[in-house]
Amino acid sequence: MSKKKDLRIGLVGYGFMGRTHSNAYRRIPNFFPELQYNPILKAVCARNEERVTAFAEQWGYESIETDWRKLVARDDIDAIDICTPNNMHAEIAIAAAEAGKMVLCEKPLARTVAEAQPMVDAVEKAGVPNTVYYNYRRIPAVTLAKQLIDAGKLGKIFHYRANFLQDWTISPELPQGGEGLWRLDNSAAGSGVTGDLLAHCIDTAMWLNGGIKDVSAMTETFIKERVHSKTGVKQEVTIDDACLFHCHFDNGSLGLFESTRYARGHKAHYTFEINGEHASIKWNLHDLSRLEYFDHRDESIERGWRSIHVTDEDQPYMDKWWVPGLSIGYEHSFVHQIADFLKALEEGKPCSPTFREAQETQKVCEAVLESAKSRSWKDTGVEWK
Ligand code: SOE
């Protein structure tokens, strides 16, 4: 007889992220059998009944809802997982927390700091477990970077550099708004690449290298007007298509960040490099199982960059998967996040990044956008522990 406890999931939204989360829940019992909580795909919710029914069948959800309020009110749901466009996060998360549900939310937490704060307050007041899907932390090579830094291998850190480059919005014919394209509509997304892509880079950076103190940024919107899919009318584009910023970290290191959807040839090229007194590391999403490492303490004749293939069972998460030498992929970062959430639940601990931690990333994003607008340095007000 299984001693496992069911954790009944209600998922809102069935787009790209709905698929990554659903896939992750389904992998948990197979690859993390030791966990006490067993995710049950209880219900999926979206407005279009026909399509949500098809999604439920495809991914094995027991039931559907077409109104998220009904989902949140159900007493056979323990956790609400939010995969909607950003403008819906706050309302759903607050209602879910008030109904006593755990809340797992896609990134970014919200469109602005002001919108995110009542979400933080609601989960904390209700005392419900919560987390935000900054999934790249849980790619084994990235987690290994964290372990090397925390072990002091790099020594004092001088530089942190990150890029997130894409090229999917170059065509002026692409409309703004609507399914798949809400990321181009400021009212749904809250910002362009800053909240969508740089937020990932900022989350990873603060996790690895501590708080970001102040920023100086520039943004650009290359295509000034696009047809809105809802109205059919050409209207102003108010998202940032590209954003560059530099910053000071609390530990005295300098940061340099760039993100754009106009880097022809790059589909999702997330990279970072960290330079310390003794050693440097670099990582890129296109070769996600490898962590590049240079250690100046190596004997000089054999000193050089080594490429660590992070697939051994003593490396982060890899004891859960295949055998040494065989890689895993992007989707596994979501499996790891949910596994860590379930483990934290067992132990009665928070699962990082919590809403409160994700709010610190919001603060940096907002300071970046304000700095670009005012052409001046901005303090972030981040309190990173
Ligand atoms: C945008 O294209 C996007 O899907 C982001 O929304 C995700 O967060 C990122 O991981 C990949 O790119």
C-alpha cells in the first residue's frame, strides 16, 4: 500500500508553459519515487471548452473548468499552477491563496512591483507554500555553478555577464496581442524582453552572485507599430524589443546584461559568464549539459578551460536520470523545480524562488525600465538574503 499523499493540481492555461508544467508533474512519480507527495492532475482550466478538453485528454487531467474562479473554489484542489499571460497572475494567485491553495506561478511574478506586492502579501498571510518558475536555476550545470561558487572556488567575483538572445519578432507583419503573441502586448506582458527574458538572467544572477544594487539601462523598440490581433488596428508598440543594462552587485562585482528579440540566428541563446579571482565559469543554454570552468590554480602547463559534462550521478539531479554521459534537456528543469517544491513541502520549508524572492527580481526589472526611460542610474531597493 502506498503511503504517498496526493497533491491535487489545478492548472490554469494550456499554452507552452502549460505543457512544460504538465509534463513535469507526470514525470515525478517515475523519476522521484522517494517523494511523499504524488501530484495528481485533477483539473485544467482555460476559456475554450473544446481545446481545454483536448488538452486534458492529451495530458491526462481528470476534469476541466472554463472559469478559473470555479477551479480555485473547488475543494478537491490543493495547488493552483498559473500558466496564463502575466496580466492574469495577480488576480488568480491572490484568490488561490485566499482560498488556502498552494500557488505555483510562471515567471515573471507580475507586470510590476506594485502588482506583485499583494501577491506576496496574500501567500504570506495565508501561509500557503508558493514558488515561481525561474526554471533555469535547476538545469544541473547551472546548479553545479552555484555549488562551485558557494564552495568558494571562484574566490572574489569581479564580473557577471549574461545574454538572452532571440530573433522571433523581427518581422513587422507580426501582430501584437492574442494567443502566443501576448508577449508583444504591454498590457498583457507588462514589458518586453526585460520581464520575459532578462528576468530569467536576473534571477539566476542574484541566486549565484547576490543582490543587484543599482542599474543603468537602455531599451529600444525597433518596430513602433503593429496590428493588434484583438482590434485589427495598427497601434503603438510599447514593449521593449531590446534591453541592455549594467549594474553593481552588493558584493562589489560589475554586471553586464543584454537581451533582444532581434538577434538574427539566435532562437533562445541564454548565456552567462562569471569571472572570479581564482576561477571563471561559463554556461550556455544551447549546450546546457556543459559547464565551462577555468581554474588559475591548475599547474600552468596544463591550465585551460575545461568543459565539464554534467551528467554524472554525483552531479546535481543526475542520479535521478539515466547513466553517466547521457544528457537531459530543457524540460527537466521544470521537473526538478516541482520535485524541489514537493521535497520542500515534505520538510515544511519554502521552495526558492518564493514569491518574496521573485519580487526582488521584479524590483530589478522595474529599476532597469525606469533607468532606460529617465536615462539615469537607479537604485533597485533589492534586499537579497
Ligand atoms: C519567450 O520566447 C520564452 O518562451 C520565455 O517566455 C521563456 O520564459 C523562456 O524560457 C524562453 O523564451
